[in-house]
Amino acid sequence: MTLRDVLRWLPIERLRNPPVRVAVLRLDGVIAPRQWRNALSLAGQAATIERGFRLSRLSAVALQINSPGGSPVQSALLYRRIRQLAEEKRVPVFAFAEDVAASGGYWLALAGDEIYAEEASLIGSIGVVTASFGMHRLIERFGVERRLHTAGENKSLLDPFLPEDPADVARLSVLQQDIHASFKDHVRRRRLGKIDAVDESLFSGEVLTGRMALAKGLIDGIGDLRSVMRARFGDKVRLVAVSEPRHRRWWLPRFLPSGAQSQGNLVAALIDFGDWLEARALWARFGL
């Protein structure tokens, strides 16, 4: 075989014009500290995010988001890491909401320079919610005694193993209002010129469909990841999945572990079960 024959078979055009590559990062699940099972957190996602932005010949990063929200801190940390890398690499970011991108899930979507959703996607819920369980009667039934000792009158806040204290509820409300103000400022900054910044109905915690969110300026268009990326970068665009889809959010904890004899094990198991119930409650708010 001659050199001419070899060159004839080489994909010269492909070498001259390599296909556009888009890294696809999937963010699926409740946003919570890493000790929550299967939760989205910076500690759990940092390596995947870094890997996505390190792809060679990278033209854009696409976020596939399916989250009912959760921790405002982890939402902010994930958002900030994505934006830092986008600015360092000078790569645009596109966010795509699937079933739901609400509350902290919408905070993640704001990491996108452009946000897209399906017409029936659930978007927004720009507010703050705190959910917990009162377990003081439950542990009494099992003969568990809760002992709590603090230095500082405000050290304990809404302990789930103690009866609810109205003073604690008032303190919690102050914290929620401050977090809500930060959330509103974040939305106004990222959607500047696209939303009516003085429209307080945007920040009532209401959930909108994709069509409603588009009319309000919370998203930029209706469309799925593949269609939008092909329209933007051409039919030969390569979508490189950097993270695997998560299918474990229906996990049911073994809330009564075999061989658990100590009170400590029982309390830990009840907390674990409470975390699972709280995660399920977040999804259930959106019918999922």
C-alpha cells in the first residue's frame, strides 16, 4: 500500500474540522450534604464537574437537571464551582430541566448561561422551606431517653427529639427570610434583563410549568438537550456524557437494622429513616 492509498483512507476532513464536543453533566436528585444517601453535593460531584470541563476540544457544557431542591448551601457551592470553571475555561454553559428544577434545583439551573425546559417541566419554587419530624413521642414509645445539654441559650434549634418550641420557630423564620433574600438577589442577578425584577410573584415559592416560566423570563426556551445542541452547534455535535444517570432515589433504608441492640443504633436508624422521608417529601411536592 502506497502513501497515497493511506492518505485516501484517512478522515482528512474530520482531522481538519473535528466535531464540536459538549460535555453533559447530569445533576439528578435531592441536594443535601454528602452524609445523605444518594444526595447531590459538591463533595460528591466535584470530580465529575472538573472532568467535564477538562474535556479536549470542549465547546460547551450542558447540565441535565432533575432536582426538587434541598440544601441552599450545597446548591450555592455546586453553582459556584460550575461558574468558576466556566469562566476559567471560557466555555458557555447550557442548563436543561427535565421533570423538575425547583428551589435548589432552579438555583443549579441558574449556572447556565441559557436555561431550557420542557413545556410540562416544573420550574421555580423560589423560596425557602424547612421540613423535619417530631419524634419525641416515638422514642418515648421505644423507651429511649433524649438527653441534651447546651452552653448558650440559643444553641439548640428545633431538636426533632424534643417538643416544638415557639421561640425556635421564630428564630428559624428569621434565618429563612435571610436565605430567601439571597435567593432572590441571585435570581435577579443571573436573569438580569430577562425577568421583571420588581415582580414579587416570582419569589412567592410558586411552581411554574416550562411554558409559564418562559413567559416570566425564568428560562430561555422550550427544548431538550440534544435538539438545542444540534441547532446551536450542528448535527455532528458530540454529546459526551461525563456522569451516569442516577436511579436510586427510591431507596428505602433498613430503618430497623438487624442486630441493632443499643439505643445509639436505634436513634441513628431513626434519623436515617427521617432523612429518607424528608427526601421523599421533597419529590412528592411535585408529584414525583
